[in-house]
Amino acid sequence: MAINLSNFLISKKEKSKMADFQDLDHLDGLSISVTSANLYKHNRDDLVMFYFRNGAEHASVYTKSSVVSENIKWNKNIKNNKVKALIVNARNANCLTGPKGYNSLKQIAEITSGHLTEKQKLDEDKPQKVKSNEILFGCTGTIGEVFPLEKIRSSIKTLVDKIKYTQNKYLWIKAAMSIITTDLKAKLAMEECKIAKTKIKIYGIAKGSGMIFPNMGTTLAYIFTDADLSSNILKKVLKKNITNTFNAITCDGDTSTNDMITIFSTGKAKNKTINDFNDSKLRDFNKAINNVLLNLAKRVVSDGEGASKFIQVDVTKCKSEDDAKKIAFSVANSPLVKTAIAGEDPNWGRVMMAIGKNELDLNLDNLNLSFGKNKILEKGQIIKNYSETELNNYMKSDMININIEINSGKKNFTCYTMDFTKKYIEINSDYRT
């Protein structure tokens, strides 16, 4: 399987090796096809199809922004519990394109359904008709530009012809690379678990580097499993596991118009039927899903636009989880905190500023603050043996952990972010040029 050289070099120049990726391989019931629709000025893969020849149960969470892309509108109108395909394009968000953008998806769905129906006739013993309302879309890229209908429509036959019924590591990397925009690295994760005694695979890919702030699931992420689970169960699984994963990350405080996370279940593992979300047989699966989502979410943050530091903010012993979450994101989204960390400046006063601006009922006499193992404040006072030199050395680390202990209750929240560097400004000031 050839890998698009341009895409591979983007990843390689950032010291990312193919060996860094987990060994995603074949997942029954799923087929993948990747091509270039020439949506970019340079040659790269920019269009991918995930095809479920026997259909797949699915569940999604979408952006809560009041400005949404046309593909989100299309997907929300799909009422089938099972779908046959997901098509994702890079370069164009299909947002603020109006009825023309929506109708473009309708045309692409109709053409795709026709080609997939013919594919069924050629390859299946009992071919099924693929309907246009069994196709989901993911779009990512620039907002407000005319959707490239002709380029994508003319690439659909090639996409269908290139469908591979068996996946390997390289095909998964191609798929993950085809959906990136300002990302520098592909994002893949996998877990294996059991439902009762049946072995289950869970594979996931994501994209995201900028315009990242949780208000549902943040950015694009697609999870695939061979588990046999209903859409109703999948919805509950996704809702449960999004809170401390994709809803716990932020890069720049901006929520995208195109955010979506979708989980697909092919049912090929033939596990025991699960009718109750609280069934103990689902416990291992829930844990594995959380691991995949958190793995992908952290990869999004670590690849944040211009990022040089990965930052974890732990807020503990709060009166409520909501208070802990407000404090954590207030610190994580503060440009002053993020730029200080980029400059490796141990300016912990900026963290205190970000805590205080929430106007929560806090007792400073109870507050403890540390960066990693470096204690700074205890009961609201600078500790006697505080060492600026040691903190300076810690700030040179690639991973910074900010620990804030409020001591007003028992609730905690952890979020993940990155620093703001000069590169971030360059990337976003030159985004369209």
C-alpha cells in the first residue's frame, strides 16, 4: 500500500515515525478507501471513505455552536440506526455555504449510493441497495468557501473502485493523514477488550490542531469497533466517555462549526447481546473506549498549532465538578498562562489570576498550588523553601503539570492544553495565504 509522499513527509519532518503509531490492522465489517480529489494546491490525500458493506450501528455527538456546517445538518437528518458509509473531506468546511452546500452533499450521496449499490452486486452473495440516506459526511477546512462539489463528485467512482476489504497499518495511516488540515501528525489509537468472553477491537482516528475547545466532543474523531451493540447503547457509551476525554481538552478556546465524534459498530464480533447500558459485561468495553478517546484527545492537544509544551491542569478537592471544570479551563485557556509556559517563565501569578477571574467563592487560605513536584503555595502562602531555580528548570520540560488544590470539597477535574508560541500566530495569520 503506497503512502502519499507529501503527507508522510509532513509527519516525518516533525520527528514522527511510523513506528510511533499503534498497530491498527483489520477490523471485520469495515473497508477503507483513500484518494486525492485535488482539493489542495499540492498533491496529497484529501478524501476518505469508510464503507460498511453490511451496515453499521452508529452514534454521534456534534458541535453545540449556533453556527454549524452543512454536513452536520445532513447527518442530523439521518434517522437510520444503520449506515453504509462515512465520507470525509479536508480543505473545505462546507460551512456558511447555504442550500447549495447542503445540496452538494445530497448529490454526492446519491452518486455514492449508486456506485456502492453496483459494488454490492459485484461482491456480495446477497447484494443490498445502498441508499443516499445511509451515508454520513465529515468536512473540515476553511469556513465560508464554495464547496468543491465537482472535484469530490468526480472522485467518487475512484474512491469506490479503490475500496480495500482488508486494512493494515499503512492504510489506517493514509486514512488518518487524509483528514488533517493544520495538523502536523496523524492521530490513531486502538484498544482490545472483551464483552463477556468475546474479544473486541476498537480503532480510532482523529484530526484537530486549532479551533479546539470542548462543547460536545471537539474536532473530528471516528471510532470503529467490531462489537455487536445497538445505536442506543453506543449513544450512552459515547455520552459517558466524552466528559473526561474530548470534553477535557482545549487548544485555543474556540469551538469549531464542524465538530463531530462518531462511533460505528459493525457487529462482526458476535458478542452476547447487550440490552442494558449498566450491564456488567459492558464495563471492560467502556474502559477501552475511554482509553481510545483520551489517547486521541491528548494527541490533538500535543499537536496543537505551534505547540511546544503539553499542559495538564489538575483541579482537585472542589465543592463541585462544575467549579473544578471552570477553574481548570480558565487556567488552560488563559493566553497569559499559555505564553508564559511557552517562554518557560515560572510566572505562577498568572495561574492565580486565571483562578480568581472566575468569581467563585474560594478561600485562598485553603488553596495549594504546585507545578509538577514543585510546591509553590500552601494554604495560600508561598512555602518557605520555594525555589525559583528549581521551578525554572521544571519549565524547560516538554510536559507541564499544574496542580491546583482548592480544599472546599471532594470533586475533581483534569483538562489538557498546550502553550501559545510565535508559531501559533504564524500558522493562523497565514492560514489562507
